[in-house]
Amino acid sequence: MRSFLNFILSVALTLAICSNADASTHKKKKSSSQHDSSTALQKDENGAPIVRAASVYVIEAKTGQVLYQKNAGERRAPASTQKLLTALIIAEAGNLDQTVRVEQIDTEVEPVKLGFKAGEYYTRRELLEVLLVHSTNDVARCLARDNAGSVEAFASKMNRKAAELGMFESHFVNPNGLPASAQYSTARDMSRIAQAAYANRTIRAIVATKSLAFRYANGHVRTFENTNRVLKAYPYCNGMKTGYTEAAGKCLIASGTYAGRDIIAVVLGDKTSSIWRDAYQLLAWGLSI
């Protein structure tokens, strides 16, 4: 019964996600979209959905049991999904209600940015929340500098933590996932970050946040929507992290829970037209088996 209900929900939500993800593209490329819809629910010989992403890794979050993999050991740019590692280090360091002073160097980064200014003060918790909900690159730099003294020193911490988690095919040079030639990971390795982050109550609560009201130092309040569309479209999804650069393509680590089962799906190197559908289908399939 659970599998049947999830299949019915799978069909409905796939259509919803595909429709909302890129309506303008659908109008311009109707024939292509119709082809996408016809292949949306195709499965392989093991019943797993066929996806377009370059690298995929699906695990049971509590045990680490591998449910599905595709080019899982291929080195790829993880983009902003690596902010989960940044967040994990910050969350485990504690003292999240301690205030942080923004420095000018924190603001010198490419978008996406929060747009805070040097001299302003925020708590680590406030910054951690907006980092994970809206994927702000300036906030990643600020938290990294506050934690380790510099972005470079924090990158060393990231690599030590990665090794501790058993991530032996990864190397990080910044806290935000912006392109760097010496920065890479794999879908398998990223699942280890995701599993550790999923077990952290603070991070798990933040990544499940669909919208966040952030108060700037000047009193202005801005509401940020979570960049994870699957979180809003699929009721059993409970969060994790998006990512995108031209080098990395569309990336998403998505988690979900249903009937005592917890699943994490890592999707790297996907396309705008298919990232949400691919991640959703993998998550729904993992929760249904």
C-alpha cells in the first residue's frame, strides 16, 4: 500500500514540479517538454528512476545503506552543496548566539549575497540560518573567518573534517562552493557530509525551513524563500541544500522522511529542466522501497 500511494503521489508531484520549475521554457519548447514528461517516470531494471544527472548517490540516512548510485566516485564541482560542510563545522563549534562583527573582506564576494555591511553585528545562528536557506556566499565567508581567522584556515578545517567523515575524494578551498580549480568532491563523498549534517539537530531544523524572515542590523526585515523547490513541492522532503555554478551544473542534496524511513539523495551535474524532478523522483523512490 505504501508503494502504491507513493507511486500515485509521485505522478502528481512530478507533474507539479516540472510545471513550476520552468514554465517559460515549457512554452518555448513544447515538444521537448512533452518528451520530458513521457520519460519522467521511466525506471531501470531495479526499479530506480532513470535520471539525467551526471552523478547520483542515494542512501538510507540513519544507516548509510546505499540504495542507488550513478557515477558516484566521479570528481565534480559540488557548488553550494558544500555549504553543508561549512554549516556542520559552525554548528559543531557551538556558541551560536555569540555575535559576529562583519568585516569588509567578508563582503568581497560574488552573488548570491546577503548584502550586509562591514561593522554590522549578527549572531552566528542568524547567519547560519540565512546561509542554508538562501545560500549566501558573503555569509559563508563571514562565518568561516569568524571560526578560523581566515577563509584559508577554514578551508583547512573543512578538509580535516572531510577526512574525518571518510571523504577521501574531496578537496575544498573555500566555504561557499564558488569555482576553484583545486576544489572538488564526489556524490559519494557529499552523501557523507549530508548524513552528518542530517544527524545534527540544528542543521536539520534550518534546512527544513521553507521561508526565513531575516532582520538586518538597520531593522529592515527581508523574507528569503528556501532555494530547494523539492522542499516546497513534496510533503515528505525535509530539506538539505542546493547548488549551482556553470562548472558544476545544477546540484541538489535532498532529504526526506516517511514512516520511520529517512533518505538522502545527492544529485550533481544536472540540468535546470530536470534537477528538481530527478531529485524528487529519487527521494520518493527511496522512501517507497
